[in-house]
Amino acid sequence: TTISNLITQRNLPASDSPTELGVECGYDAATYTYLTCTQNINAASAIARGIEVEADWDMGRGLTATFAYTYTDSHYTSNPEDPAAVGQRLEGVPMYNVSGRLAYRGRGGWIVETDLRWVSKSYGDDNPADGLIQNAHFVMDASASYPLTRNLQAYVQIQNLTDTTYIANNSGGAPILGTPLEVLGGFRLSLR
């Protein structure tokens, strides 16, 4: 797929500071800080191609398995604001995603599932030398549900079962961490 008018950023000179916000771009000698101001513009082009494969397996006796694999080759083909970005991978797009699910459906309709996913390293911007890396990570989730009535179900979900710390977004500023160990529970109501 060819992508035109991809959003990219233009660095603003100090003369274009957004004064209505009380912000001044550039070096501030009083605080010894440097503020880079940017503006999002539609200027870049990219190509994205890849392959997705998914396989389901009914192993019998209520046990099923799913495996999925995604390979993505996406990179800039032009960027008038940053010609050095041409050929670099699109930020935030990992090259590989691998996931699997194992589920058991017992008599009476209760279900237990575990989900595994691995995401390869990606970058927070179009210049890997900037060090805005989103490291490869492995996350495991688990869930269970039980039908209380024909239309009401109780459930529990555990996200990031191993409490893995990983960076979900690193596009500058403070990196955003992925969901830590989290346990959710509740009821699902079907109005059918």
C-alpha cells in the first residue's frame, strides 16, 4: 500500500513560537532548557507491505488454539521536511508481531483462555539514532468466564500476567509504559 500525505513534523523556528500559549521555542538561558516546537503537516509518503497468517486448530474436547504472525515492511519513500528519513521505517510500526491463544470451553459453558503475544522492536521516530526505541516485548494475558444465566456472564481478565515492564510508545518526551499487571472482573449482559 502506498501512503500519500502522511503526517510528518516540521520544526518551528523561534520566530514562529505559539505565543498565545505563552511558549517560546528555542533556548531559554534562565532555565538552561531548549524547547523544540513542531507542527504536524501532511507532507511525507510511505510504502507499507507485509503478510499476515492466522491458523486455528480445534484439538477436540473443548480445546482450541490460534496462532497469528504478521510481518510488516513499512518505510518512508519521500519526506521533503526530513530527506534523511527516506528509507527509514515508519515510527511505531514493529516489523514482527506473533501471537497465540489457547482456549478451553468446559461443560456448562465456562471458558478459560490464555493469550501470548510478542512484538518486535520499533522506533519512536524516523531516525533510529535518536534512541527513541520501543524494545521487543512478550506479554501474556489470561481470562475466564462463566454463564450465570442465558443472558448474563461473569468474567475475570488478567492483563500482563507476568507484570512485564515495556515501552508501548516512545515518540519523544517521557516514554509511555504498557499496561502493568491488571485484574479486571465483572458481568456481561447480552440483550439478544
